[in-house]
Amino acid sequence: MARNGSYVSEAVIRRMPKYYRYLEDLEKTGVERVSSKELSQRMGLTASKIRQDFNCFGGFGQQGYGYNVSDLKKEIMKILGLDRTYNVIIVGAGNIGQALANYTGFEKEGFFIKALFDINPKLIGMSIRDIMIYDLDSLEDFLAKNPIDIAVISTPKDKAQEVADRLTRNGIKSIWNFAAIDVAVPRGVIAENVHLSDSLYTLSYRIRESLE
Amino acid sequence: MARNGSYVSEAVIRRMPKYYRYLEDLEKTGVERVSSKELSQRMGLTASKIRQDFNCFGGFGQQGYGYNVSDLKKEIMKILGLDRTYNVIIVGAGNIGQALANYTGFEKEGFFIKALFDINPKLIGMSIRDIMIYDLDSLEDFLAKNPIDIAVISTPKDKAQEVADRLTRNGIKSIWNFAAIDVAVPRGVIAENVHLSDSLYTLSYRIRESLE
DNA sequence: ATAATTTTGTTAAAAGATTGTCATATCGAG
DNA sequence: CTCGATATGACAATCTTTTAACAAAATTAT
């Protein structure tokens, strides 16, 4: 996908979803074209950076015109892999697991939650938006019978690595982890660790800093 | 807090919560001392980077010995502003708002949720872990009577900026935003934007990349 | 007590990311 | 159809971040 199969830096990749967000907004408000300068003002980035970011993946713009909003959005969707669907399971049907299952927004982008798993007998057998909560014991069985692209880990911290191991042993290649550890995965498996508390502590860092 | 009031880069700041996590684990497992080399192996960073990061804030280590785990942890807690407590409110008692209110982990670090706010009549009057859900109309009144340090925004996307404006107009100086926009805040106000979907799309980017 | 080892804090070098500049292409007005 | 304005894509320069190297200090072993 990168221009010539060449390396695209982490910094650029992390900005792509942000571009997607802003382009979606522009498209929704009926804007047809946008220049890097205009985008830069809205997004708080430099125009140069924006042009260079897009050029990591190919020349989507036109001199004298700028970028066509919906074309560019489509290109970025392709880059981000949002031109297909994903089957997702959630392991851990506690606070975060339930919140994610209840949220319908990810479905709109092609991420379909197929099942939840937990060890709590009170939860097993229940369902959230018609998504069943299964006994964690049946995880292996479920994975053998259903093609799952992404597994979300939303268990307590101390169970997360064990769950990650079970998932990867049973063919899971991508993990979206919400537990407060960085889960270790074998080569060939992708793990994206979300650390909400890290974000909160960055905020409290800035509060302290502002009081100096 | 920075060594001599000098600037500490964003990259360093973002790593501090991660150090805190690992140091907490080490402390819990009874480890007394740790070297930058050992930490680097656990955390997947270079020892050099770790030493330089800590030195942005002062020399916490000792040659030939390394770092005392609990001392270093305490220093990082100070740096992150975790040596005090914060009063928090949550605006938007939907999926994410409720999940955050139900989660008891933040309290352990000194973040106390004092109230939730929503516009949904079915939610108003209810409570989560003894935290009341109030009518959003009473937000101004509540803020006038209670000293609040941090406001969480977990409303739908299209209400987030409006809520942010109301919050800052009424004295809120720090916002932890979960809505899928970057909320704009006046100078002097701190906003930390969490974009869960950005994280998910980064994962799908990598999935696509791995299939090339 | 001494020597060898460990490990920091610091400085310098290397790598990486961002910004500024400019030639060139396209657009749009007259 | 021509000219001026606009805006990209590419490259060079700058700035930032990371890595490597090393002297100095403390620890540990003998």
C-alpha cells in the first residue's frame, strides 16, 4: 500500500485515522475539495506535513486544485483497511467489554462483534445487542468454528497475558488490548495496546505542570 | 518539576506513565532495585533512552547500583501529579461514561468521580456506585458549588464541543475527552483527547499491511 | 583493602521527523 | 487564449529524538 512498498513511519500511520476523521466531517458538510493549507488550519498541522503524509502513499492531489475530499477519504479508507469487514470477539465482558459491545459506531466501519467471553456465571448466557456472552471455556471451540480477525482483551490486568496466549495459540493474529499491561505476542501477531490510564496520567502531568 | 524548569518533550512525557506501570509491577513483585538495562529488556526500550528520560527530571539513580524501585516510582508519581487527589465529573452517562464510572481503578490513583451528567430522563436520578447521575441542566450549578479538577466528556460526537464550551465557561481547566472529535479549548485549559477508533484503525492498518 | 564490575549521567553522533522552499502543473478570470 | 493565482510534490534545511560512547562513581567480590 505504501507508495513503493517502502517503509512508512509510525508517526505518519498514527496521523492517518485523524485525517480520516476530518475528511469524513468535510464530506458530511458537503465540502468537495480541500487544500493542504485549509486542512492544516482545521487540524493544527503544517500544510507541508500533510502533503508529505499523503505522498507516503501516492499523489492524491492535483496542483492548483488541491484534494478531492471524497476521493481522498476513499484512499485513506483503503490505506487503513476500512474497505473490508472484520469479525471481532471480546474477551472480558466487564465495564469496557460491555461498553464496546454496546457501541454501534465500530459496526458502521465494518467491525462486527460476533461474541463476548467471560468467566462470570452471572454474565454467561446473557447477551448485549444480540451478541451472546459465552463461557471462556468455549473460546477454543468458538475460534475453531468461526473466522475471527480481531480479538479484544478487556479482562482484568492479571488475566490479560494468559488470554492473549490462548488467543494466539488458537490462530488469532490481531489483538486490541485494553488491559493495563503491554501484552506480549509472538512474531506475526499484531497487538495494539490501549492504555486509558496513561492518557489520564498525561493529563494530570499537564495539570501539575500548569501549576508550577 | 522538570530538572531546571526546562522543556520536556512530548515523547518523554508520554513514556512516563509506562514507566510508572512497570515500576509498580516491579514493586509489587518485591523487586528492590533495577538497572536501566534490566528495565530496557522488560519494556522494549533502549537503556540509554531510559536513563535520558529520567534525567529530564533529575538524577534518580546511583552509579553501580541502578535505581531504587520504590523511590523511582515515587518520583514518577510526583512528576505525573499522582501525589494528590482530583475531583472528576463525567458528562455523558452512556456506554463509556458508565464504564468509566464503574471502574474503580482510577480511584486508587486519586481520581474521585463526584457526579455524572446526562440529558436522558431515564438515566437522570439513577446512580452508579453511589455516584449520582444529574440532569445536564444542573451542570453550571454543580460546578459553582463543587471544586472539580477534571471533566470527562463521553457524549456523542456532535455534542462534545458544546459541552466543552460550557465546561470551560464555568471554570473547568482540564478535559479528558472520549468523543470522536478534537475538542477546542481556550488557552490555559488542557484537553486530552482519547480516540479509541484511531487506535482500532491503526490495528486494521497493520492487518492490511501484514497481508501485502 | 584492592581490583574488577556495574551502572549512572552526560556528551557527542546518528537517525528520524518536520518545516520551508521552489519548480511545475492546473485552475479560473478576463 | 493568456495571465495571474493557486497548490501540489519533491527536495533541502532545520529541528528533534534516539542511540552510542565514555568518564566517574558506587558496588561487589576476592
